Amino acid sequence: MHVDPEALDTAVAKHAFTGVAAIDVGDLRTLERCEGHLHRALRVPMIPEARIAIASGSKAFTALAVMRLVEDGSLRLDQPVRELLGDDLPRIDDAVTIEQLLTHTSGIGDYLDEEADWEPEDYVLTVPSHELTSAAAFLPMLDGHDQKRPPGERFSYCNGGYMVLAVLLERVTGEGYHDVVRRLVLEPAGLERTGFLPLNDLPADAAPGYVADAGDLVNTLHLPVLGNGDGGAFTTAADLHRFWLALLDGRIVSRGSVEAMIRPRFDVPDERKRYGMGFWLHPTHDALILEGYDAGASFRSTHLVASRTTVSVLGNSSEGGWPVIFALADAVDAELGA
């Protein structure tokens, strides 16, 4: 894949990119850029092996954990979520199914509405961030939101839907959400450097998320202390490539389940993408996408299926990754002939 060096340099400079950009083809890394700081205040430079948060990119982990339980018969895609919620979250329509949550067609009210007027630097949590260590702890924030439209009517991206899925995972397995994802998704895929890290106790190789292009303000009070069903895992560029290969090789869920999850179901023109079930898709070609945007995170990983090529940008600031993401997206389109 050809990447214009001048265009990439311009993109890196536009919002002072801090993070890692990489292209992996099979067993070969063909591009690697490390920019900015792993830790700004201490002037620690970014490293290729840095663990960086991917915001909503980890919704795919939730979807895959659900599909593992569908495969073993513990859940059904057509199962009404009310069967497991009981009296909790009473404003969710009784007809909403697990599949509708996975495909963002449930129509439920969202505790973090993508269509609302808010910015990544806003303090949006209504529960103290340090209390959000399990999916069940999110129930007070998920409650009280009216159904926005009838279940199944149309696609509407919904963070709350994936948090409801995380609650269901805990109830069906009797385990914490993070343990479920580790056992059913991360370990089968061999992702040893991927997981949910506490924002107030990050290890040395994990990058704090910076709210702005400059300054040392981190996102600790903007986000749950531990990411959960709707996003917030930390990973590396290398683990992302491992993830895509493991997924398509059928090492997480069966190939039949993979095909069901990456089958295009909806065109989403505003995003210039399509959506499957837990995964974004290229608008016209056979390429899979994970994407995330949050306070201190700007992320996209694109996998070109035919060439087993992964193009990833992991930014540890709110805006810094986007010019680089768009520059590499142009290279992806050129490679695909899009």
C-alpha cells in the first residue's frame, strides 16, 4: 500500500498527532509512525508497543462475547432482553431483542447520545467515575431514558445498547464483564496486551488520554474508571492486527458467526460507512473497520480482508488522530480502487 509521505507529515502536524500509526501486511509491518508522548508531563516519547485506549473500537469485543454465548446456546439473537432485565430499565420496550442491540436498531434512549450537543471535553457522567467498575454499576445512568423509536425501525448508533449487552453478559455468566471478554474474546485471539485498564492506575506502557492538542489535562474524570461494554479497552497496533487475523480465521467465533457479523446490513451515509453487527464496514469494498472517539482517544483500525492488511491509527488525544486517520483512509481507498 502506498502512503504519500508528504500527506502523512501534513496530517501528523495538523493537530499535533500523538500516538501510533501502523500498517501490517501478513507478517510484515510496512509502515510505523510514533509521534508525540506516551506521557507528556514526564516527556516520555511514544513507543510502538504503547497500549492506547480505543474508545468505541472495543464494542466489537462486546459483540463477539455475545456471539460466543449465542453459539453455546446461553443467548438467542431473537431473545427479548426483558427476559434477562426483569424489572430493571423499564423504559426499554419489551420487544427489544439482543440482535437489535447489536445492530443499533433497538430504538432505546441513549445515556450518551451521539446526536446530542456535547463535546469530548465535557464532563458527561452522572455517576462518580470511580464507581463504574462493572456493567451493573451503569444501571442508574442507563435508566430513565424513554424509547426513541419502535424497535427495529432503523439504524441509530447507541452507546447505551452496548452497555445493556454488557449487563446481560454479566447476568448470563455470573462473571464481571471484563472477565467475560477476557475469557471469550481476548484469550482465544491471543491478545496478551489488550484489556481494560483503570484510568487512575495506568501501567508504565499505557498512554494517558489527553483532552486537548496541548497541555497535560488527562481524561480520568471524563470517562468511567474502567471501560465497559460500549468502549474503553486499551490495545496496541500489533494486537489489532492479531485480532483481525484471529477473527477471520475463526478463532474467536465460528466462521459462520463471523460472516453474520460482517454482512452489510445498513448504509450509514453520514459516516461514509456501512454497518454489520458489532463492526463498521467500508462503504463499497471488502474492508472491516473499528473506530472510536472520546476524550483522549481518536482511533480507527481498518482491515483489508483479501490482502490481510491492517491499517491502524491509535491516538491518545481527542482530535490528534483524525487527520492521520483520514490520510490513511485515502491510501486504503486507493489500494481498494474505491
